[in-house]
Amino acid sequence: MERVCAVAILDAQGVVKGWSEGARRLTGRTAEEVLGRPALTLLAEPPQPEALAALSGTALLRHQDGSTVAVQVTASAVLGEPGAAEEYVITAVTPDEQQPTLAERAFQQASMSMSVFDTDQRYLRLNEAACKVMGVPEDVLIGRPFPETVEDGKHSRGFLWHLRQVSETGRPLRYESFTGAPALNREHAWTTDMWPVRDSSGELIGTALAAFDSSDQYWARQRLALLNEAAAAIGTTLDVVRTAEELIGIVVPRFADFASVDLFDWVLGAEEPPALSGTDIALRRVAHGSGTEGTPEAAVHLGEVDFYPPFSPPARAILEGRVMQSQAGEPAFMRWIAERDARAPEGRQHRMGAHTMMAVPLRARGTTLGVAVAVRIRQSDDYGEDDAVFAEELASRAAVCIDNARRFARERTTALALQHNLLPRGLPGQAAVEVAHRYRPSGSQAGIGGDWFDVIPLSGGRVALVVGDVVGHGIPSSATMGRLCTAVRTLADVDLPPDELLTHLDDLVTHLAGDDTDEVAELGATCLYSVYDPVTRRLTLAAAGHPPPALVLPDGTSQVIEMSAGPPLGVGGLPFEAMEVELPEGSLVALYTDGLIEDRDRDIDHSTAELCRALTAPAESLDALCDTVLKAVLPEDPSDDVALLLARTRALGADRIATWDVLPDPEHVAATRQAATDQLTAWGLDEASFVTELVVSELVTNAIRYGAPPIQLRLIRDRTLICEVSDGSSTSPHLRRAHAYDEGGRGLLLVAQLTQRWGSRQTGSGKTIWAEQQLPPV
């Protein structure tokens, strides 16, 4: 006999409500002949009572031709509300069908979950894998619609929609989802193929599906996506703590329910890494995160130091340099938790309820920086080998970023310390100008630049105001800046005019760079050198590729001094030009570096106008005005270093200056000496008369004997008493040691011994020899 499987549906009174093609073939009766008739009329003999009670047994069907057919019958109740049976699904199989075929065995034993539904999405067959997923035997599901067997949700609605699409369109579909199942304790990734089932005539009679658990592939893709995301999200700043926080943001909550990053203290400072020992390892908590608000799992507060015993997973990860996995119940894991609870203050015991954790060393360039710990609490899966490989790769990337941030912070600290040591700490005392200054280091990742400034007292009560900027950032720029500062002070000591000083400075930069033109550009710098004379109230200045200073007059008007910028230092090709401007007493001169007004997001003309406006703002002092200018002109996070030097000019009145023209005749030396003595008496400086007489006598005599007309003597009463003798010769004097029988050669040596300092400077018409002596206390 042909193998036949028949399905019929009976109501609670035993009346036939449904009749399958298999039932027609088995009994020879069509659905029109059977529907609405009692099922007992189809039997050759009444069923056994025990079979009725068990809803399973052997029955004899009466074929239409009068013969009988023995079948194995199974009945499944379809329950309604409140739990009473409303219908029964009867499955009848001929005896030959009791031995499953190879195809049936393959269906039942398939590793994939496989099911067959009718066109109304009611279960007809399930294999063992499907029953395991659903958590119930096959006979419980047979005949029941799919929606009744699962909880209502987004996935179940999507699954049902795809089943109906297959039934309605007759085309196969593939459905991918990430969801749980009644008998599974966590969500899985599923790839489900659905296809129509047709009979021999091609009519669609049902839908079959095979669901493949693709969780391993899903999590592998997720880990790869996390790694790709980490490459863009970790290391966005050169800040150690921020980088650790970015690592936590990647890990929690997708890979861990709680995670922490602990680093050695030397990573956060400038020290070198110490050697690791077998004692407790001290680590500082820099970042942690949790999927629960408030991070209740953290036993250590941010910024605190915790000590890890050698047996603990974090310490072992550091000492052994590999990933350490631990599960709840393992002795080392439980011992570590117990010791942490014993050391922790009341109320801060470790109560995370973790069932699996992973400690990963943070190593970069052969050095261990700390450890990252990942813990799962609510996620049911324990960490596996694939997770360890992923964590190691992620920690390696994060460690390199942390080490980069550490190196940047260390270099920045070193460069900033070097620059602060090279910049003037306390400006020297002088009466020509009142000064205030500010230096603002760059907050960008490029590092500290080479901006600098200086105030240098010169002879004759004058003062040099200098500001410069070295190309580049970091320690090399700071070192070059130190060289230039020293060079400018040395050249200023020679009393060179601003344009000549910049020429010598340009030669120095070119010499430092050597013959390599690329290095010349690297060592390039800009500089503005100006000299203010409080006697003439003249400001002489020259620039080498530097922004011009801003000027605020006593009446409140402001402007930028128009001048030739000249080429930057180290470039060469064009001469430097000096210019002079006469300033009223009380004028304000602002010297600055380009970082104050130049930025890629700002218009330089607009920034310059803002600077001029800010300089006119009322302020209690120059120091307060510096802060006002920086606040008004600079953005919150400047991309370049800024040096600002403000100078308010003073003037020496005629009552503090005395000038005499000297005839080129030795007989007039005595008269000149007496005039100087009388002037000191008028100033109330009789105690300085003796030294001044000797200085005036020697300098005037030398000018008459070795110089050229016109000769002029000038006394200036400032913080010191300054004696200047000018003549028309450009030959500079110099000290020499006189022999025992020499008649001359002791004059300048005597001047050098009696005065605080002395020197000479070139002028437009010759030279000036000057000497300063300390005034007696008032």
C-alpha cells in the first residue's frame, strides 16, 4: 500500500471540520462527503476506551470501497479559553509509515531548527532541534497557529509576516533576526530560510522553514565593527584620561556590563616606569563605566589608588603580560573579591554580582601602562577565547593611544618648563616704560611653540622691547627660542640699532641652520625689535616678518604702526628697515605674536580691529588690561602660542637732563667739569660730585684728544646718574693695561672702576661713551 499520512480536524463534539488530501487518499472520500459528519461514522469499529483517554492508538478506518485500513492515530487538542479543548487535530499514519524514511530521519536529526506549517500558519511538523528551541514536544505544537506559541513582540510579528508572504506569494524568503526563543536564556542571531511546499499537482499546501543559529558569525561581525569604531573613537585627543574614557565608551555596554581602566602613576606624570615586583601592584583608577546609572559596581572611586595582590586577575595580567579570564566560583577570583571587600571602607564593598570577568594588560612599545577590566553581570554568556582575542586587540590599540597621549603630555610639560625658564621671570627695573606681559601656551596637539618677549635696559635710560616667534612647536622650537633670546640680549648690549641687530640675528639663524635650506626654513623665526628713548620720546623699531605693534595715544585713539615687516629670520634676500615715531608721554605700545590675531577660523583684519578696541578699554592697571585683551581677542582654545607685551611710555623732563657743548680744547675741560659739579649741586647730588668730576674729566679729555668735533656732554638723572660724552668719531675706545712707565692708558680703566657700568654706542654722527653710577640713597 502507498504510504499515506492523513490529517483531519474535529470539533469538541467529534464532527469533522477539516479534511486533508492525505485523508482523501487514505479513505477514498472527498471533503464534501465528510465535512459535517461525525467522525465515528468513518470507523469500521468503535475506538478502544484507553486509546480515547490517551488520544493515541490504532484505529480501523472504513474505506469508500468497503475495505478497512489500519492506521496509527494521534490526536492533539487545540485549547481555547479558559483552557478547554475546542478542536482536535487528528493525524493518521498507515502502518508502513511507522518506520521513518531516510529523509524523515534527516529532517528529525538536522542541527538546524526545521518546521512545516499549513497555509494558515499552523504547525504540521517540527524536528528535534525546533522542539528544543521551543522548549515543548512536537505534539503540543501540532495544529496550533504560530502566534499562539510565542509571546507577542516585534520579532514574532516579523516572523509571522514573512510566513504569510511565502503562503500568499509562493516565493521563498530569507529572514534575519536577533532575538530570543522560549527555551533559550539569551538572544541569538538567526538566519531563517522559508519556502513554499506544493503537492504533486503544484498546488501550495504549506510552508517550510529552516532556521540557522548564526550567533557566532553575528558576534564576530559585532567585534569587528567595534574594532573599526574603536579606531575612530579612541585617541581623538592627546589626553590620557580622555583616551581611557573613550575605551570605556566602546566596551560598555556592548561587550561588558562594567569596565574599568587603571594606570600606573608614572603614566600620568613625567617619571620613568619602575621595575615590577612580586608585591601588591598600585594602580590609579582613571576611568570606569557601567550599563547601570551611577556605576554601582565600582569599588574604587575615580582618581583613587587601589592595590592589586599578585594572585588577582589584574595583577596576573600585568605580571604575565597576557589576558586573564576568570569565572565566578574560581578560587583566585573569589579570593580577590573577598580581600577587596575586607579592605574597602564600610558601604563600599564590592557587590557587582559578576559571573565572568577579563583583565587585559595595556601594553605599548614593550611597556605595560596599566590594566583594563571587563565584567559581565547581566549578559549571560561567559567570556570565551574569541572575546579574549578581541579584547587583546582593542587594548593594544587603546594602549598605543594612551602612550601617545603620555608622551605628548611629557614633551609638552618639558617644553613648557623650558620655555618658562627661558622667558624673563621678573622684568628688570627701568624708568622709561611701565610694562606688563602675558604668555599663553597653545592648547593644540602640535605642542608648545617658540613665542617669546623681553625687556632689555639700554644705556642713556633707554629700553629695548622685543617680541619674537620661532617656527614650529615642541622642545626644538623652545631651544631655538632660547638661543635667539640670548643672542638678542648679547647684541642689545652692543647698543646696535634695530635694523643692524636684526641683520646680525638673521646671520645667526642662517648659521645655526647650516647650508641645508630645508633646515633654514625649519629654524625660521620672526622678531620685532624696538628701542624707546625717554629723553627724546622716540620709538625706533624694525621687524623681521613680524606683525607691527599697536599704539594707543593718550587721547584714546588707537592704530597699528605702519612699518615694513621685512623677511623672516633665516630667509634672507631683503634688508631690514628701521623707522622712528615720536610718542607723547603716556602712550601705550602693544607688541604681540601672530597667534593673538591669526587663526584659520578668524579674519586677521577683524582680529586686529578687535585688538585696537580692547587696548582702549578702561583698566585698573596694565596687568588687568593684558587680561582684558586676551579675553576679547583670543578664542577659548587658541591653536597657537601667544605672547603679549604692553608698555606705557614715560618721559624724562628737562629738569632731569643737562647738556653742554664742549669746545675741542683741553683748556675747557676744567670749565666743563665745574659745570657738571654745579648741576649735581642743583640736583642735590653733592655726594656723587667727586666720582662725576673724574668721569667727566676722563671722558671729555679722551673725546678732545682722540675724537672729533662736535663734542657734547650730557648728564641724565634717572634711577642712576648717567654721564654721556658724544663726539664725531666712529672709533670706539677699549680698555688696555698700562705699563708702569706709560703716561696714559689709565683713563677708561679708572672710569670702569669708579662706575657701576660703562660702554659705548654708535650714533648717526659718531659715537657716545657713557658711564652709569649708583645714586646715593635718598
